[in-house]
Amino acid sequence: MAKNYLYLDEKMEKLSWSELTKLHEEKIKKTINSIWNNNQYLQNKLKKAGRSPDDFKTIGDITKFPFMEKRDFLDTYPYGLLCVPRNTLVRMHATSGTSGKKPTVGLYTRNDLEAWTELTARNLVGIGMTNDDVFQNTTSSGLFTGGYGYTQGATRVGAMVIPFGGGMSAKQIQFFIDFQVTTIHAIPSFAMRLGEQAAELGLDPEKDLFLKRAIIGAEGWSESTRQRIEKGLNIKAYDNYGLTEGIGPGVACECLEQNGLHIWSDHFYPEVIDPATGELLGEGERGELVLTSMFKEAMPILRYRTGDITAIYKSQCPCGRTGWIMDRISGRKDEMLIVKGVNLYPSMVEEEVYKLPGTTDNWEMLIKTEGVLDHVYVTVEGKSGTDFAKVKAELEKLLYEATMMKIPVTVVPAGTLPVQEGKVKRYKDLREKPDDFRGYKAK
């Protein structure tokens, strides 16, 4: 069946490469000038690298400029990266902060908010939503950018918006039914929980719900997770990508093809680098995503190292959108665990766990040192009536094929493992390491 591709701004989403290149050069030049003229910290950073706005003439010159990193945001908290007068700010959002660290702050002018609304609306239209839809946001509209971002975007599209917030899965589903909700925004772990809740309530999603699609993000998730969400709620689940330092959600999103995320290339310029050396990688090579914003007023980013692992390609998507497409995020640089010389991401384990129909959505990975060797252990929950010994054998085989490591699996009854709220972290690394060290890297 032919797909009905929809666009919020078809002209900009289908710019030719020559037009995009011209746009990139004009807007990146403007961004560099804004940083140089309006922020002493960033001007000093460029000067230290021996660079000035005069060094950028064509798009190839961007590699001459130094990277921005997470520590730039933390070291200058809260206003140190601001490039506009404070009285022009109309909003702030932030990450929650971890391990006692300061949160990463996003600050917005009125024009920044307008652009952000445009981008999240593009995401929603790109997955097929229109003003005929009813949109329920299952994430909280607080400091977290996903809540406000998608409420703004859905309002721009013209859908009826239910800003429900997080938790209360049974009540969420009651609203799905009462208000004939067709589109939801959720983090993947909660989307799976909604599917479980529907089953516990004895509902048939195909007959009892009106859902058509979900936009999913904020946690890493695998294709196996997608399949569970789609089956549990009888919907199509679409990936999207964003970060507080960039704008929030609205950097990239899948279209109806579900085959890579379209980076909104008239707003962001992407690169992929080797995480260890910083060397620029070629099209299709997997590494760390680097982003430059081309529209932000309050806190523009120049060659920002996101820490997220992916690859980028020039779009040849049947939907007709041009610009760059990125693979789904396979992990974070700081979550890459090296165990016995093997690069191990939690998402690799999740992919195999969710291939087995006899497991619940709750699982845990433990890494610890015994003697002089590091070991990985995985615990999963088995559904009632499942042959636990069979699940154990099958999963150990799948994990060995995926990682080339022998990983012992323990299967426990459903409900044994603690249920995490919000963003879920499935692994515990108990190996001895410095207090501020995150993730083992090759020497």
C-alpha cells in the first residue's frame, strides 16, 4: 500500500543539496559570529584554538574549529554560554543532573521557542499526525524538554492535546479510550508498560483502543523494544532524537519508512567523529555524533560532542526528504563498557532479551570483578507459565552470538526485579574505578 507522506514545510524539508550547502555556510558563519561577538568564554575557546570567524569560508572549514563538550555547559552553569541579553530569555529547561552534578541547562528566546515548536511539529507531521488526531503526552511538562516540546508541537499541528504527564498507566489507558486518543508521546519503558497494562485490563488494543502511532524517545531502545511496543498497543512506534543542549526533541525523527532518522538539516549540521581521536569519519561510518545549531539565539552550539553513537548518510528516502539521515542511536560513548576486550553496550543486551516472548519488559545487567577478571551477569523476568530453563538456554545462546561473550543468565518470576520510574538504567557496573569515571574505555 502506498504511504501518504505528510510535511509541515515541504519546501525546506526537500531542499536540494546545493541549496542546503549554501544555507549551511551562511548560517554556520552567522553562528560563529554570534559566539565570537557575544560570549567571552566561547571567544576565548576559539582564540585558544587559534581560530576566529575569518577562518570559516566554506563548509569544509568547520573541522578547523574546536569541539564544544558537556563540560562547557557544566563549567559555565547557569548563564555562562548565553549569547543574548538575559532580559530576552523567555524559558529554561534542564536535565535532572546525575551524581550530584549540576544540571545541563537549555535557555530560550522567543525565536528559539518558535523554532523548537516548528521542529517538534515537523516530527509529528512526519509520522502522519494531523489536526484530526488526539494527542496524549505521557511525559511530564516540567524541566524535561520532551513534555513541553511535544505539547507545543502537537498544538502547532492542530491536534487536540491531552498533557497527561507521567505514570498512572491504568488512568492513561482510560483516557485513551474515553477521548479516542490516536497518537502518544512516551519513553520506551513506559510505552511497554502501557502495553502490559492494557493486557492486564483484558483489553484488545486492536478492538478497544484507537491508537495509531507513538513517538518514542529519551531512552535508548532497540528494534526488539519497538516490536514489543507495537504489538502491545497495536500501533506504529517511531524513533526521534534530541538533547537539551541542542533544543530538546526536534533534532531528528523517523518518517513513515521507519528506516533512519531525518536530521532537520536546515537547522542542524551533523558530523560523526571517532570518539577516541576526534577524527572526522566518512558517510556511513559509526562514531560519535557532533552537532552545530544554525538557528539558536540564546545558546548556540558549535561542533558539540553529543556522546551518542550513530552513523549518518545523505538521504535517499522514498519520502523525498533531503539532508542527512542518521542511524538509530546504538549507545552512548560514556555507556560503552569494555569487558574482556569486548565493546559492550546495554542496548546490545536489550536487543536479545526482547527477542524472547517469554520474558517481561524488566531486566538487569550486572558487571563486576571476580579475582582478576571482569564478568557480566544478566537477570530477566519470566512470565507465568514460561519454561525458565528454556529461556535461560535460549538467551545465553543469543547473547553469545551477539557479543562473543559467555554471559550467565538468571530467570526469576515476573515482579521480582524493582520497577524503575522515569528514564530507566538497566545496568550496574560494580567494578572498581575512580569516583568520577563513567564507562570503561580501551587503553
